[in-house]
Amino acid sequence: MMRFILPFIVFVVLAGFLYVGLNLDPREVPSPLIGKPAPAFNLPQLHDPAKTFSPQEMKGKVWLLNVWASWCVSCKEEHPVLVQLSRQNIVPIYGLDYKDKRVDAEMTLNGGGDPYTVTVSDTDGRIGIDYGVYGVPETYVIDKQGIIQYKQIGPVTHRSLNETILPLVAKLEKQP
Amino acid sequence: MKGLFVLLLCLIPLFVYADEAKDLATDPVLEKRMIGLAENLRCLVCQNESLASSHAELAEDLRREVREQMSKGKSDKEIIDYLVARYGDFVLYQPPMKSYTILLWFGPFALLLAGVGLLLFQLRKRRQTLAEVELSAEAQQRAAALLNNEKDNQA
């Protein structure tokens, strides 16, 4: 009897591991920045390069930092979702235009609507490195203390908004 | 006159000198050190490529960053810490020894030990079942009779 049970157990355990493995995405690298303060920067605004924006100004507010670019295909998929979210006035969205040309970025926002309260230009991608960006789009949920609470890798979808991001924002809003 | 012209034409290739695209670094020693470090780091975009060999834009940016930090006099460890703080242990091809990587580091040895243990156990069991059994005189006779019988039948 043991002759059959033992291989069967081995099979079940292995199949279990493989099944879990099927649902893991190796492209999603957990960010070490979660629970840490959002890295500081001071970058020129896209629409008005004379003005700058720094995360420091957002102390006391829950906000989203969306890393995007006009050359990024998945960003186009995400864009309408963000535009819709911005109309609901639930949480301010700030954009980090990653390694992009100003003209292209403005053209994208003029065409599809501008969901961002402010967009800043990270032309050489240095701030992207500070945030551990390795593929656009990426979206960070930052709390009132300026701590990164969540990082969405890949486009924001209605599903990820409703299941993860918005409940988290609501929870963070209640915190001091 | 024609000969001179041909001679001049032959000289043209000497002015055409092709070279690989120059990277930002002008210091070959620093470049070598950067490549040495980057070979042990993973590119996050093409995950099976090292930071040294990847052509992804992010890899280029990170190489630039490493180069700049090296020229500022940062040690290899400081640079690795800088990258790990941003991208996590994932950038390291050699995972660090931590509480949650114990299984990774020692799992194979544990499996090997378990295998050796199982093998020894099975061998011992086998030896026991194969141990010679002393036959009583009566049983010997019966066996001999049976064997003889068989010979008779065959004959």
C-alpha cells in the first residue's frame, strides 16, 4: 500500500507547488520601498516648467503618484481609467512623466484628457530609479505621512482600483 | 595622372575608421569595474540578462548611475546597497543569506541528506529480508527430494 501512497503524496505536493506557480507573475518584483518614505524630488512641471513640484507639498494628503510616458503602450490602456478616477475627485493623481519628450507628453494629455493635478518631467529617469521604477506604468499610493503604502505594477484597471487601491485610499484617509 | 588618382582612391579606406559606440565612460579601469559589478546584478526589464549585458534602457540608466557613483568614490558595497534599496534583493543574482532564504540555501542539502537517509534505510531493510535462513534437517531433506523430483521429471 505504502508503495502507492508515497508517490501519490509526492505528486500532490509537486502539483500543488506548480499550481501556485501558475498564478505567480515573475515580472512583479515586490518593492522594498513599501512602508518607506516616498523619495524626495523637485522636478519641473510638465505644463509649466518654470514651476516645480515636490512630494513634500503633499504632506497631510493621501495621493497617487502615477509613473507614465507617452511612448508607453500600457499607459494608453490605463489612461481612460485614470481620467475617470480624476473626475470622481476621490484622490488626487500626480504624474511622473518618465523619460519622455515634453511635446509628446503634452500631446498625449491634450488628446486623451489630463487626469493629473500636476505632472512633472523626469526626463533622464533618475527619479524613476529612486522610486524603483522598472517598467511603466507604475502607481504608488502615498499616505498623509508621505509613506509609500502600495505599488501597482502595470496599468491601473477598474478591478485593481475597486479591489485594492480605493479601499486602501479610504482606509488611509481615516488615519491622522 | 590616372595612377595618382587610383592611388588617392586607395587611400580613402584609411580615413574610414569604424569603432564601437563609445559609452559614457572614458576611464577604462572604471568601466571594467562597473562591468564586473554589473555582471552580478540582474536587469529588471529582461530578467534573465545581467545589468552588464542588457540593452534595456533602464539597464543603460543604471549602468550610468553605477559609473557615476564609482567615479564619486563609492565602494561596490555602497552601490549594491543603493540598488537593493530601490529594487530589492531581486537585483542580486546571488541571494543574501536571510531568514526567508534559508530554505533556498540549505534546501538542496536537506533533500540530499533525506535521499541518502532513505537509501540507507532501504538497503538495510533489503539486507534483512535477504538474510539467509537456517534450514532444519527435515526441511533440507524435503528440499533435496523436491529438487531430485524435478530432475526426474525433466529427464
